[in-house]
Amino acid sequence: MRLSQYFLPTLKETPSEARIASHRLMLRAGMIRQSSAGIYSWLPLGFRVMKKIEQIVREEQDAIGAHEMLMPTIQPADLWHESGRYDSYGPEMLRITDRHDRDMLYGPTNEEQITEIFRDAVKSYRDLPRHLYHIQWKFRDEVRPRFGVMRGREFLMKDAYSFDLDFEGAKTTYNKQFVAYLKTFKRMGLTAIPMQAESGPIGGDMSHEFVVLAATGESEVACHKDFIDMDLNKWDLDPDGDLTTVVSGLTENYAATDERRDPEIEKALGDDLVVARGIEVGHIFYFGNKYSAAMGAIVTGPDGEDVTVEMGSYGIGVSRLVGGIIEASHDDNGIIWPQSVAPFQAGLINLKPGDSACDGAADDLYQKLIDAGVDVLMDDREGRAGVKFADMDLIGLPWQVVVGPKGLKDGIVEVKNRATGERQEVTPEDAVKNLAA
Ligand code: ATP
Ligand code: MG
């Protein structure tokens, strides 16, 4: 991509409404723009990151045998009357009336919708288990939308739903999601701590929130220090293997939210106790037959009897993660993207557009990087070097390659690692080789 042709409206000044780093940086880096409170447009750079995150989430859901689908954003109120949540959900639900005076709503979640689809289609235990997910916009009329995309009103969520014949089956599915979450967040460069959770308005028994540590997080986490640099390689995470050991091994280690802090346990942990703030990036629930009983999701069991199916739901805040990753990875100059979610792998700076040697070398390098499979954004704009360096640091691509007249005389370009600040002078050929590797 050539920056001269790209839509990247960066800001020099810090927008006054932004209180936390990720919000400031997303506005300054031209990733998002606010439409109204808690509702954002995703500009090309922000959209690319969100798509990368979405794809990691998708791959890990597919890997545990969940099947992707897509349900609507707008749902009929009738479905929510069936579950009893139309009244209990409260003012966070955005209620809409259509032209025929029918009550509709913008879905804050999809348990009712998926249960309806399931109960109409599945009648026998032979068709169980079923495990489905979608990645779709949600609306919750949060009383105080804040921190940019972290607590929006409209936000993108991955929500998965499972249907099993019995508790054992439901627990196996729950454990698969648990492990998929650990892998998903790890791939984004995050350590997410699984905490025992209250189940909230969705209701239920077995529930974990996954929390990423950040000073600006809204939740308090208390945990064993081993969670902080959790080594997933220690565990066998094969989704078809024995995950009970993994999940109980991790959860027997203490991790609690503000509401669930336990003074005794904490005293026993002594110096191993860490108390920190964090951002909830995912939440998994087992809730038994709460919806299946209310809405009649019943199958014929192996002995011909009626069985009310066992359900769970599993959410990931895809748009919140964009902010969450920035909270976990930035410095005074801007964002530092982990490779796996970076909008481009490398930024190529042409220090002197209009100079034929610089243009020739930059264009050549640009093409060679593309040919080598490196996603590259070339700053080919006229203008001061200082502005280009600052913008490139701000948008946080993992690698920067600088092409300038001085270096070219000696046949070299400069390669900078955004995370470490380390610089190396190499030939253009080696720059391509190193970045492709
Ligand atoms: P919170 O406690 O932060 O309000 P929640 O418990 O209501 O979240 P869930 O119903 O568990 O949220 O939704 C699943 C995931 O969706 C959350 O883990 C979070 O990552 C994301 N999410 C929830 N609310 C918002 C929001 N207002 N803006 C952005 N992401 C959100
Ligand atoms: Mg939650």
C-alpha cells in the first residue's frame, strides 16, 4: 500500500475526550472515528487490525469443531418474551418498533435466536452435540460508554453456543472453549487470566472471565503469580485430549474477581499473590437448561425419553481486543503491534520522494517485499522526515525500513524493530530476506 493513496488521517494533537492510551492512540493513528457516544466508524487501518483479530478467533473456534454462521443484528421481541429476558434485560437493550408496530430489538447477545434455530431443526440425541458461532455486531445501551472501543455501545463480538445431551458433554465442550481462549489470546501476544466469574444476566453455574492485565482495566484480578507468565507449552492442549486436567490444573490455582476475592486463600498464597487491574476480553458460561427449558429445546434421548438439552455460550470482545492489545503494547511514541495482528508487517519510508535514486530504490524494495509476501505500507508522501518517523512510530508496524540518499550511496538501508528500537544497516536484498523470514 502506498501511503500517498491510503486513507490514514493521523492526528498530531491528543484528542481531549480520550482518557486512556488505547483510545488516544486509536484516534491519533487514524484507526477509528466516533459517530456518536460509544459508536464508531472503523477506518482502513483499524479495520485491518480488527479483521486480523477476527481471523485468529475464527481459526481457534474452527479448530475445536465450532461451525461459523451468521445471525441477524435485529431480533423480534417475541423470542425474548419466551425466555423472559425482554423485561429483565433492562435499559441496556435497544428496543425498536418497525412500521407495522412490531416490537424488535438490536441484539445485545443471541442465546434466544440460536435456541430457536436449534429447537426447530434438532429433534434427536443422534444430532448432538452441536457447536455454532458467529462474529456479529451487538448493541448494549451502556449507561457510560467510555474508553473508546473498550466500552462501546455498538461492538463486535464472537459468540459461540453449544448444545449437548448431558452435563458431561457440556463440560467437555466448555473445556474446549476454555483452552481455545487461552490459545486465541496467546496468539495475539496477550496473557489472559481465566477467573471464576459471576454469571450475570445470562445466568448459570460454571463461568470464567478471561482478563488481560492493564493498569487502566475496569476489573480487579487477584491471582497466583504463575498466571502472569503462563507457559501454555507445559500443557497438552489437544482439543480431543483430556482437557479436564488442564482446566482444573489452571483453575485450582487461585484467580478471582473483585467480588470473589477470598482472604484465606490469599493469605496462604503469600508472596505468590498478585493483585492487579485487567480488561475482560472473553467470557464463557455453562448455563444448563436455562434457555432450552424456557424455549423448548428438547430432543428424544437414547431410550426414547425427552431430554432438555444442556447449553453454554462463549463470548469474545473482538472490537474491545483492538483497544486491549494497545493497552498492553504501546510506548510514548505510539502503538507497538504484535506481529500477528499488525495492520501491515512493515513500513517503508522514502526519506526523499522526488529524488530519483530514492524513488527507484524505494519502489524496487516495495515491489520485492510484496513479492516476498510481506504486507508493506510505503510512506511515499512529500514532507519532513520527522513527520514520517513520528507517524510510523505512532501506527506501530513491527518493522520500519528507511530509504535515504545517504545510505543509498553506500548501498544500504536502515531496518528498525519497533518493539525494541534496535536499528540495523543492511543491503536492500538483506532487508527483504530478513523481513520475509
Ligand atoms: P462487561 O463486564 O465488560 O460489561 P459483560 O460481562 O457484560 O462485559 P459479556 O456478556 O460476557 O460481557 O460479553 C462477552 C464479551 O464481549 C466480553 O467479555 C467483552 O470482551 C465484550 N463486551 C461486552 N460489553 C462490551 C462493550 N460494551 N464494548 C465492547 N466490548 C464489550
Ligand atoms: Mg462478562
